[in-house]
Amino acid sequence: MKKGKLFLAAVLALALSGTGLAAKVFLTIGSGSVTGVYYPVSSGIAKMINTYLAKEGIRANARSTGGSKYNVKAIDQGQLQAALAQNDVIYFAYNGLTETFKDKPIKSIRGIAALYPEFMHILARPGSGIKTIYDMKGKKVYVGDIGSGVEATTKQIFAAAGMSFDDLAQAVHGKVGQAVELLQDGKIDALFYTVGAGSAAMQNATTIAKAYFVPLPLDIIQKLISKFPYYTQVIIPPNTYEGQTVSVPTIGVKATFIIHKDIPADVVYKIAKLLFVDKVDEFKKIHPALGTFFDVKKALDGMTIPIHEGAAKLYEELGIEIPDIAKPVK
């Protein structure tokens, strides 16, 4: 048995005792950078679980992490029990695709819900001379944290443009908060970041670093959405950020709530029902991205892996059809 499986077993040691419902289950929910949207959403979910389900032996906390790829691997290794992750990354992981997961599919993850769209933000610093991504050749560009969904998406955008990270003077990795500081100090010229609209990090980039948006060309958008089923064409609405007075065309993915397959079905059902039905108004107040976009009737739109049987029970009760790609598996 892998070390991660032992850890998960310890977390769920009392899961099948007593009445059958977990007597004590503690979930660590992986998020992303503290300045992104994943962290406040994960923290809000954990707070709601602790407020309403602690009496039933279900508790949770949120942990800042390196993002989607890290979260998927950490769930498989037992370091996390649940997380937020991009729907493209979980698709790659479950099916063993891309360099990261090739021949190493992660079958331990299950979906709960697609929560809200994430927009690819492409920003450049004043004086950089960057008007399109083609102008980034020979520039220093932040491309996401190592192993993150941002990095994966950025690579695909460059590929669609006939470019690669080798065309840059430097492909910069690290936390997005550090990238905004580097942008402000003129040490990098541009950044890519996939996140829900209105994130604190991107607000800082436009207000403190005075960064401006670089729109994604329509031909590149069309190449991406025709090749990859998890991308959609989206628009960052005007005035979402300071100084952004026009719509910004870009691509989007879905932020997805995932969990380990071995978490008991009763636990997952209670969490899903709490968040999406019983206290859905409170859930949507956690962050504007949820308030604007979440609808339980559309919670399986963009789901790219099988959902957990506990979540499936709730959707079936609500009369929501489960797409073939999301149907539960053992």
C-alpha cells in the first residue's frame, strides 16, 4: 500500500464505524495562491463544513498550494482529500495525458461540481512594447507556477501561436503574487494567469503595477477550442479591473471541486447538499465568482471526469442529467 493510501486510511479510520456515516472525517482542501480565487473559495467551503457538519463528525481546512497539478497529485498521494482544480488538468490526470501524466493516469480523483469559469488573464507592464503575444519573443514572462494549470494552458497558447517558452528571454515561474511584484519592479514584461474574474492578484497587477490587458487573437482562440474540449471562448467584461474599459477576448476553463474516490458517499452527499442546496445562498456569497456564475443545474457543465457517487446521488435527486463523461465509476 502506498504511503498516501495509508494517510488517507488514517483520515478515514472511523468512517465506517457506528452508524455507517463517518464518525470522524477530516478533509484538507487544496487551493492555490492566497491571492487567487481558489484559496478564498476553498476556505469558505471549509468554514461552511465546519459550521454545519462538525456535529456529524465532518470537518475541513483549506491549504494554499501550487495549484491544479499539485492538487491532483496530492489527492492521489493522500496529502489532500479534496481540492479545486482546472477541468483541463483533471482531464489530463484522469486519462494519463500530457508530459506530466503520460502513462501515469490518476484514477483516484472524482468530481463534485464545476463551480465557475476561469479566465486566462494576459497582462503586460507599461513600457514593455507588448501589444500581442507575438511581441513577447525575447521578453521575460511569468508563465505560472511549476506544475500548475496556468503553466499547462500557457504552453498550449504559445503552441497555438507557433511559439514556445524557448522564444522567451526567460520563462519565469513562482507564485503569482511574486510575479505581480516583479511586474511592478520592471523585472518581467508580462504574465499569464488563469483565475476567476476579479481576483486580488489581478487587481493588484492593474492597480499597483498599472498593467494592461493583452487580448488573445481570435484565430488562436479558435485553434484552442477546436483542439481541446475543455476550453471555451470567454470575455472579461469591461471595468472588471481598474483601467480596463473594453472587453477582453480570451479563453476559459472551469474551476472544479474534486475529491478522493475513497471518501464515503454519505460524506460527499452531505457536503454537496449543504453547499449546493441547503445553504446555496451562503455558498454563493463566498466569492463573486460563485455569486455570478454558480448554478447547481449547470454544475456538471464542463465536468471532465467521473463524479463521486455521493455527488451523483444528489444530482439524481435534483433531476439533473449526468453526462456520459461524468457518470460515476467504481
